[in-house]
Amino acid sequence: MSSSARRRFHAWIAAPSYPWITGGALTACAVVELFAYPGSVTIAVGVLLSAASLMWRRSCPPVAVLTVAAGLVAFAAGSSLYICTIVSGLAGFYTLGRHRVHHPAILLAGGVLGSVAVNLAHIADWSRQDDLPVPALGGPGSLGLFAEAFVLSVVLLGAVSMGDAVRSREETRRERGLAQAQLIAMERRQAAEAERAAIARELHDIVSHSVSMIAVQAESATYTTPGLTPEARDGFQQIASTARSSMAELRRLLGVLRTGQQDGPALTAPQPTLAHLPELLDQHRAVGGRAELEITGEQVALPAAWELSAYRIVQEALTNARKHAPGARTVVEIDYGADRLGLRIGDDGPGPAAPVLAGHGLTGMRERAALVGGRLSAGPGPDGGFVVEGELPW
């Protein structure tokens, strides 16, 4: 059976109408079998009740006790076992084990006792009808009289064990799926936190540098600018004092994010800008990728946060291209507009699988774009491949 056919079969079994269909069909077969091989009223009621009760085995699993009991009574009342009763009895024991109505040991004990009771009823019937002496327990031939109980016990053991095994397998699968979902959620949360922490550290460097420059320039202006009035001098001093206070507050709020995971020059090295894109593309080509850089519009100096966000978006897009489309040709387009910076990174690869569209890298790129008031979209390109497009206004 192919995987698609197996999935359709399992979906049909899981459908709410499945017990009603199978139970109704088995009841109809029981009616036909009773017409072909009529029995007493007790047998007829037991066979029909055993088959019909299966229609409620999913909505009310304990009803399977009635299924099994009615089947055993019908079998004890006659010398022959109807096929529909065999099927309904096995389905009943399977249902009891599958839904753990009772502990499997209790189910097996009850089933064995019922089998012995049926066997004893048949022994009494044989001796009464054929006037045959019943061998004494332990005497020659006495164990053979209980072969029926032994066979029934083995069959019900298999049915209960199969139901309990299916239940255990589904519980294990459900627990594994829950654990995997929790692990994925934790990994995404950690990745998002790490990305936000990295962005915050970078902004700490950029904003602190800018605010410190404001403080230094405002304070030095009071000494280097001739002819300042007292009011202007006080204004410059207030600017410098406010800038120093803001810088201290920024360091207090964001400095805690410096966890020391990077040592030495990495913490004080200048942040990359769009001017470093040629070097980034050279690194991409050095590991087997093919990349081209196209710049349109008049290049202007952008604020440091915009330069860094644009660079990191391109960097992550190239990383995704190497990961999901190795060897594909990637084109990086930078468009300098009058009031915005346009980004487009597209490749001619096969395009990533569906789960990649919600990966950590794309989440980080969207956060970087949103950080400067921009937007970013990613998905399959019109001619195939994968395209990342962003717009960073200023």
C-alpha cells in the first residue's frame, strides 16, 4: 500500500462515521447469518447485540464490555460460533485494550474467566445431550475438554495486546510530537532573543557613539565659538548635559546585553556598512556561490542603523542562498531612492521548502527592517528561485 493510500485509509478510520458504518455492516451480516443458521432467541439476541453495540465503541468505549459479554453468552447458548460473533468479540477486546477501559491484566483475567465459563457450559451440554461421562479433573482426557477455553484465551490475549500496543504507540507519537513542538518553539524563541540581543548591542554602539559626539560637540562649542551670549552658552551646556544623561541611560538599559560571548576586538570593531558589500560577495564566491552586485540611484551616506540593517539583511539572504540553493546565481540589487533604500536579493535556485519560509533567518531580517521603520517580504520569485525584497525609508 502506497503512503498516500495509507494516509487516506487512516483518515477514513479516524472519521466519526467509521464506527457506525462498520458496526451497521456487521449487524447486517449478523442478520443474514442468523437467517442462514437460525438459533434460539438467546443466541439471536446475543449475536445481534454483540454486533450492534460496536457502533458506539468510539463515543463510549466501555460499551465494548457489552459487546464481548453478549458474544460469549451467544456462544455459550449454542454449540457453534457465528462468524459475526467472532469478529465483534475480537473488535470488542481490541477496543477495551485500545482505550484502556481497564488495565490489560484485568481485561485478560475477565476474558479468561468468561472463556472458562463458556467451556464449562459446553461440557455440561455435551454430557447432557450425548449422555457422555465427563472425565474427572486430572484424569486421562480431562485437559482436552478445556482446549476451547485455551484457544479463546489466546485469541483474546492477542486482541487486547494489539489494542494496548496501538494505544501505547499513539501516546508515544503524541508525546514525541509535543516534545518536538516544544523544542522547535524553544529554538525559535532563543533564536529570536539572540537576534534581538545582537541588534540591541549594535544599536548600543551606534547610538552611544552618536550621543557622545553630540555631548562633546555641544560642550566644545562653548569654548570654540566666539561671541556666544550667556544664554547660548547655557543652551550648549544643557544640550551636553542632556546628551550625557541619555548616554548613561542607554548604557544602563542596553549594556547588560554585552554577555562577553565575543572577546577582544570583536566588541570594538567598526560595524559593517553597505560599502563592505563587495567584500561580503567575495566571501560568498569563495565558498562556491555566484553573486553579482547591482547599484542604482545616487549613493548617499545613510545613518549607521540603516547601513547596518541593510548589510545584515543582504548577509542573511546570501547565507540562505548558500544553504538552500548551493551554486545558484544570486543577484544583489541596491536602489538608492530619494527617501528610501530598496533591497532585492534573488537567486535562480529551486526555492526553499515550505518550513524554511518561517525560519529564524527571515524572522531576523524582518525585525531588522521593522527596526528602522521598513518592511521586508520573502518568497518564491516569479521566474523561480527565491527573492527577498525590502524597503528601508528614512
